[in-house]
Amino acid sequence: MQQVVTYRQGPPNVLTLVDVPAPSPGAGEVLVAVTAAGVNYLDILQRSGAYTVALPFAPGVEGSGVVAAVGADVHDFAAGDRVAWVGSGGAYATHCVVPAERLVRVPSEVDLADAAAVLIQGMTAHFLANDVVPLTAGNTVLVHAGAGGVGGLLTQFAVQYGATVIATVSRADKMTAARAAGAAHVVDYSAGSFAEQVLHHTAGGVDVVYDAVGAAVVDESIRCLRPRGTYVLYGQSGGVVTSIDPRALNARGSLFFTKPSLSHYDRAPADVVRRAGRVLAGVVAGRLRPRIHGRYLLARAGQAHAALESRATVGKLLLCPEPRPAEPAVA
């Protein structure tokens, strides 16, 4: 089999495709022939050195494919089953061993590439809109990075629940994608100032700010909240937020501030699989529309990382093994 690994942390070109022995699944494990692996900011943080990892390191925590073999004590899956997973490493590969308890079945109506594209971002959007702040009809929310993977899906959930979404984007050419997701208003914040534009569309401020950007927008975003509104910081693509002054939250009207993680809400594998199933059910029903920006061969994993870091992408990036002759080629 082939697998992407890194022997040192650093820029995207440290990612290397190598030949390794094909593994055998152990007890409670499943060997999956990978169709697609999702590229996520977590992968970039692990590769770059922002997060400490044991080297050599095999990235990728999200993927989809077909079961090739099952280990002992696995009774719920068999060879040929279509599956997807999150939270198990080594997905940048032709084959991946995954704990059976991490797998979710992919409905026949859902393309395997779409399954790999929607799970982490869709689950994140689902818990932000349902658990962190349960959205209801009449809410007005500000979604930063509204053309991104989470932002677009979060907008779709919010609109389904009756909320009005004001989305921000970092480039004017992303405005169409944010509107297509359901945003009622879209603001280009590349010039740096956006609060006045957001407040123009509200009566006293938004109920919730969903922020995937971080330091670059946090101060002005706080101005957009109504009294007792909630600031949900879940990403840091624009820089790490190192401090929040509680007095500023009070001065703006007793605001709430939270930095949530999905792992604190779905603490057991069964919880993860359950939420993943809900996301895939949304795709089947047409309520959730994954957006794939590009597909890269495993050998071009570094290019995929560079593209994601550029913030020029709209939607999900996938890594795919070399296609078999009967399959369509990927970039």
C-alpha cells in the first residue's frame, strides 16, 4: 500500500508518499480501501509543528472507502461495505486500519467522496447549531468564513432552523458561494472593517457570532453582538486569540464567550457515529449539500495543504489514491 507520511514537521513539502507493508486489521478493527481522505486544518497544524506529534507521522483523520477485511470480534461490518470515519489517523493512504467503533455506514444514495467531504465539517456545523447555541426561528447569526467548509454547512443548518444568516468572506469572489449556502447577506471583510455593514442588517446586533477566523476579526465581531449575545470561537485561521477582557464582554451587554470542541460534546465513539449518521442523513434528504473544491492524488498532498493554507479554496479538499483504469482521473 501507499501512505503519506512526514519525517519532520515543517512546510507542505515535508509530506512524502511512501510504499509500506499492507496492514492486517486486529481485533475490533477494519481494513478500509480508501476512496477519499478529507484535508483539514488539523492536518496542517500537525504537519507544520503547531501541534506536537510523534514522528514519523501519518496524517489524515477523516476518510471514506470500502471495507477490504475485518478483524476478530467485528460483527457489524463485512468486506464490501461502504463506510466513512472520523477521529482515526492515517487516512492519507490507499488503505487504512480503522477501529470498527469509529465507522459509520454510508447510504447508497451518498457518493463516497461526498461522505469524506462532509463528515468533520458537517458534524462541526451540526453541534455548533444544535448544541453550543441551539438555533431557532427568529435568530440572526453572523457566520465568518461563510464560503468555507464549516461556514457553508453551518449556514445551511441555520437557515433550516429558521435563522437569518449574515456571512462574511475574505474575498469578493467567494460571495456567490456564501449566498448559495443560504446567507441572506454577505459581507466582504478583506478591507478589515465589517461591523457597520453587519449592524446595518440587524436590529440591535446578532444573537450569535460563529468565528472560524480568530484574532483578525475578534474585536470587531464583539461589536456585532446584541446584549447577552454569544460569541462562539471555533477556529483560528486568522490567528490565535490569546486573551479576552471580561470587562469588554460586560461593557457590550453581558456577552457570553465560548471556545467549544466537538470532542467535549461527543465524548464516546457511539456519540460520534450517531452525529455522523445524522449528517449523512441530511445529505440523503437533500438538506445538506457538500461542496468539493478539488481532488488531489496522494502524491500531491503538499499541494493540497498549500491550497488550503492559502484560504483561496471554496469547499472541501480531498486526497484520493491513484484511480484504477475504469475510474475518472483526479488532479
